[in-house]
Amino acid sequence: MIRNNLSSSLLSDAVDELSALPGIGRKSALRFALHILKQPKENVERFGRSIIRMREEIRYCSVCNMISDTPVCPICSDRKRDRTVVCIVESIRDVISIENTGEYRGLYHVLGGIISPIDGVSPSDLSIDSLVKRLEDSETEEVFMALSTTMEGETTAYYLYKKIARFNLRVSTIARGVGFGDELEYTDEVTLGRSITNRQPFMPVNQ
Amino acid sequence: MIRNNLSSSLLSDAVDELSALPGIGRKSALRFALHILKQPKENVERFGRSIIRMREEIRYCSVCNMISDTPVCPICSDRKRDRTVVCIVESIRDVISIENTGEYRGLYHVLGGIISPIDGVSPSDLSIDSLVKRLEDSETEEVFMALSTTMEGETTAYYLYKKIARFNLRVSTIARGVGFGDELEYTDEVTLGRSITNRQPFMPVNQ
């Protein structure tokens, strides 16, 4: 319906492409397209080219699989980071989220997914062999598993735990508990139950 | 903060560009970029090129100013449409919205904006001269003003009304009233007041 009413195949094509972005319907795609039509040609050219270039030229770090412009990413090459801890995450986005907290100074290992029989993702689809190889000849002392607190996350964590047991490393996982700003009343029972079992020493903060 | 943590200038550049889309913050832009990275190269190339091409090659109808791939747009060239009515709208998007209702079969004239002293938009910035010229030598019998029901919309409507008075055409405007599905309780007083003054004959609909 909308397609025929756009009165221009150039506009229709662009709207089709933009509506393939995640969470973007045809209405938002049309809004994007009409906004783009109002921009100077050079800006639109730069917009389109930067996206094509990103996809064409992106590289992944040969150590941790993070996105990188160089063979080894800035985090893996940073000598000031704590090289004794490797944080295992599902995706690139998780690295960005953890970096944004400013609370972690170790290294990473991006699995590229999570074990999920339902979605047909088995351990061999993930970069687990490269992790094991990496742990064999590195200064790692602790493996910190920052995986989702879902069934798939727990399965993956357990699989990895077994896989790396022979290295005798300290294995940690992100703390589970009641989220910051959450009300107890609305916290699910499993989370609340675990946060009681794993209760922590109270640390007063100066306001 | 996020910028430095993206670990790739290719990714940062793409996120910068994507976050310039209307209503898109850096978090959504990053989601778009990571989604794009997972697509086949050909698709991303087509995505980028379709946007650049739209901006480069888009044309506007010489009659009504609507977006068009041809010198005269499909609506203006459609001999089956009612050529005695011209609907005046602010923007391309309004044409698309009205076409989507399927309730209008006449022609259009896109002003390219609305008179707004606050935003520095004066009548000379809009395609009013071309409208007047168009009305001079056309088969138009009715001018239908489908402008926003804002102060600027009313101002523009009044200005146009004065400007085209000498043609002795029928001048109409979109019906104002309580929106479909609106509750009276939450309707503002001006709208409710006008919808009482302009009450219409009740037309029973077979359910």
C-alpha cells in the first residue's frame, strides 16, 4: 500500500532498505528517508560510504575476536591492562557495555554466540578452541565469565568451566542479585532467593 | 565515552553517521551498526548505494513539487484522477499520508513548508507563486487546504485564502473535530467547542 503511494522508486528502494534495520518499521524508515532527502548531498554520500566501508573493511582481533582496525585490538595491545584476567562474553556488544562501566581493566574473549541447541548453536560454532589455546600459553590467572543469566548462558558457562578445568585457574562469574534501582516487590523469586543466599557485607557509601 | 570504547574507527564513524538519523541515539545507532556487520557484503553495499542514489537522483514534480522519478509525477499524470480539486499540503509526507487513506482522488500542491515567523519561514520561501500560476491556467474548481490545525497552519491557510480569492474557487479545509477513537473527556476545549458548533448530520453505518 505505502509502496505504491511513494510516487518514486528511488524513495521506495531507500525505504525498503532502511526498514530492514532492527526495530524499524516502514513509517520510521520513511521518516529517515525524508530526513536524508533534506541533507546536503556530501553528507548523504559520507553516510552511505561509511556504512559500506565499515562492512567491507572491518577486521576482528586475532586474539579476542573483538572488532578492530588492527590485527590485534587496542584492548589486547594495551600493556596497562591487567593481563591476568580474561573476561568471556557472548558478543562485541557485551565488550562495549562492560567497557562503558569503566569497572573492568582486564582482557576479553568474544565467543561469538552462546550454546543454544534450540537455535542450532553448538560449542563448535563458538570460538572455544581459540580460547583454550589462548589459555595454554598466556599469563592468565582468572577467567571471568560475563554471560547472560539465561538457561543458555548457564549451559555455556558450565561447558566452559569443564573445558578449562585442567588449567587450574580462578573462575569467576558476574554477581547475580537485585538490580540497582529495582524494587524487591517486583524482583523474581529466583533472583531474590539467590541474592539472599549470596548476601554480601554491607559497604556504607558517603553520600 | 562510548566512542573510545568501540575499538574501531570504522565502527565509530558508522555509529556517528547512523546516530544523525531522527530520533536515533548512540545506543540504537550501535545496534544498527552491529546488525549491519552481520549482513552479507552485497546487501550492505546495496543499502548504502540506494540511499546515496536516492539523494543524488531524486527529482521533484514540476507541477506539484511531489517527489518523482519523472518530470511530472504519477499523480499529476494520472488522467483518472479528479483534476478539478487541488489539495494543498505542507510536505511530501502529507501527500503520502493522504494517499494512504484512499479517500482522496484529486491532485496536490506541496508548499514545502508552512508560514512561521518564529522559524523564519515567510510566504516567499514556499511554492505559493507556482500555485497561483497553476490556478490561473487550469481546470481547478476547488482548492482543498489540508494543513495542520496549528497557529502556523491557520496563518498559512488564511494567507492562501486571500491570495487565491480572485479566482472565485470553492475553498475547503479538512474537517476538524474529535478524532476517531478519542474520548470526549480527554479532548481539548477548542476542539470540542468547534466540533459542537460544526456538528454534522448523523450517518448510521451498518456494522
